[in-house]
Amino acid sequence: MSRNTVFVINSFGGGGAERALSKILQDPTINDGCLTLVTLDHAEFAYRIPDNVNHVCLNTNGSFIKSIYKLVKYFKVNQPKQVMSFLARANCCNVIAGKLLNFKTIISERTYTSSYYNNSISGQLFKFLIRALYPKADKIVAVSKGVAKDLEANFSVDSEKITVLYNFYVNQEIINASNEEVINNLPSKFIVAVGRLQKVKNFSMLIEAYSKVTTSYKLVLLGDGPELNHLKNIAKVNNVEDKVIFYGHVSNPYSIVSKSSLFVLSSNTEGFPNALAEAMVLSKPIVATNCMSGPSEILADQVTLDFENVFEAKYGFLTPVGDALAMSKAITDMLKEENLHKFKCLSYMRSQDFSQQVFFEKLTKILD
């Protein structure tokens, strides 16, 4: 691997893209001791990077214009041969800098772009920039087939430029971490959901759905974010404030997920839901929304599905996005003893398809 391989990301706070990049930087097939990580913004690192990775922070404070200016200035001096970036702002800046300075640009797209950005001015601006800039990248790495199809259909990206690369999971590491002791008390029986507390994860729908389930299982939410107070109020309004536990962000979610009976994903949109796949490594039965993209590919081996109410897929239950009644029915059905046992086995079986070896073989070819 070239000494001039550089990775760029907005920051290294908590998130799926940051966690995936952390794993890439730690892998010996990629890390030859000569890698550089550039973060556009300053933030406390949520994930570890190896000591031999050169880290440069540009301190752009979330500004797109400053990000372009400082990245171009940095690359003009350091002259990389290829740059791989993660997240939309870093991706757009990477393409602009690559065209100005003539280096190879590889961008990783991890969200279903059409539905990820809302109709605000900033959301529409990023869609415009993605439509204008992504087709000019040398290579695009899509985290799922759904993401790839969206880029082709709605953002004019040539399919020949796109490689689908599913996330990988080191099963034994996850299992070992799951055996660590949990400091705070947990309910004896609980359902778990994991993710940043923001609108796109739609935990408000999940809480509403949970309130319609007659069960002794409590609901544990792992994560923090701007929706915390709103979600606490939703729980109160639905008379389940004593049954919904806001656990906050934890450095080792596996130790908690492993002790749950059921994992639920309620998102409006995903790229490739890491938390869901990792729960499957831990043999957790899954109930998930049929959002674009990821869940149907993982649970049903299909990019898109059209159904109403609840769909029993090969590896778990899927429900329509935003449908609290369907979600409550799916949770009720999955909590039946026979389904918990059946999908516990199927989850672990499916998790074996996302291997570390396949991932790094494909990534090495992309970077080479």
C-alpha cells in the first residue's frame, strides 16, 4: 500500500462511519505504518486508532467552505496519491480537492442519501452537492446494494464506479466484549435498541409501539443525542416512563445487548445498520423497520420489499417505516418463546456472511 494513503472524515465522534474507519485503520492488511487520518472538525475520539496512524485535525468547526479551503491547503503541501473519505461533507471536499490537485478520490457512502437529508435548506444543498460531485469521484464504495441503487437512480452516478462493500464484524471480538461485566443494573428481561437519539432513528415511534405491547419486558435505549428530553416526554405521555430506560452512550454496548431478549431497529432510513448486524452476532432475534437501506438486505436477502403490516423474513421480522401498530405486533409475535428460539439461531447463522476476510480482500483491491 502506498505511503500516501490518506483517510478523511468529518470527525471521530461516535457513529457507524467512525467505527468502521477505526476498524479499517487497525487492520494489518491496510495499516502499513504509513497511514494518515484527517479529521475536518475537532471532537473527542469515540473509537481507538493505532498509535502509528498520523492524525491531522483541520478544526473547520463544521463549515463546508473552511473544510474545502483547509483540505486543499493541506493536500497541496502533502500531495497524496489517493484519498478515501467518509460522510457527505468529507466526500464532497475530497472530490473537489482531488480535481484541483489531481489525486485519486475514493468516497464511502453509508446512507440512503435520498431519504437521509430533509427538505431544509442545508439538506437540499447537500443533495445538490452530492448530485454535482459524487459522479466525479474515481470510485464510490457503497455500504449496501440499496445505497448503490439510490446513487445510480437519483444522483447520476455511473454504476461502473460503484463497489458494494458490506460492513464486516469480528465475531470473536464482539462475543468477548459481550462477556464484560455491566456496571449499572439492568432489568432481568428487556428489549434493546441502539443508536443516536435523533429523528432519523425514530425512537419516538418505537416507544409508542412498545406502549401498545402487553409485556413484562422493559425497553432499554442505548445512545444519547438531541432527542433525549423529547423521547422522555413521549414515554411519559404513553404511560411507560417507568418501563423505558434511557441508558445513554456506552463504550461497550455488546455487554448490554448480549443480555437482552430482543433487538429492535426503528429507523426511518439506514445505510447498513451496524448495531443490527452486531446484535445478530450475539444471536439476538431482530425486529426492524423495512427502511432504505440495509434491514431487508440483511434479514430477507432482498434490496426492496413491498408489504403491509408485518413481514416474517428469513432472518427476522420487518415492519413498514413509521408504523407503530405494525411494530407493536411484530414485537409481540417475536416475544413468543418459539420465535425467540428460532430467530436466535437464524441470527447467528446470518451474521457469518459478513466476514472480515471478504471485506479486506475487496477493500485492498479498491485501494490498490
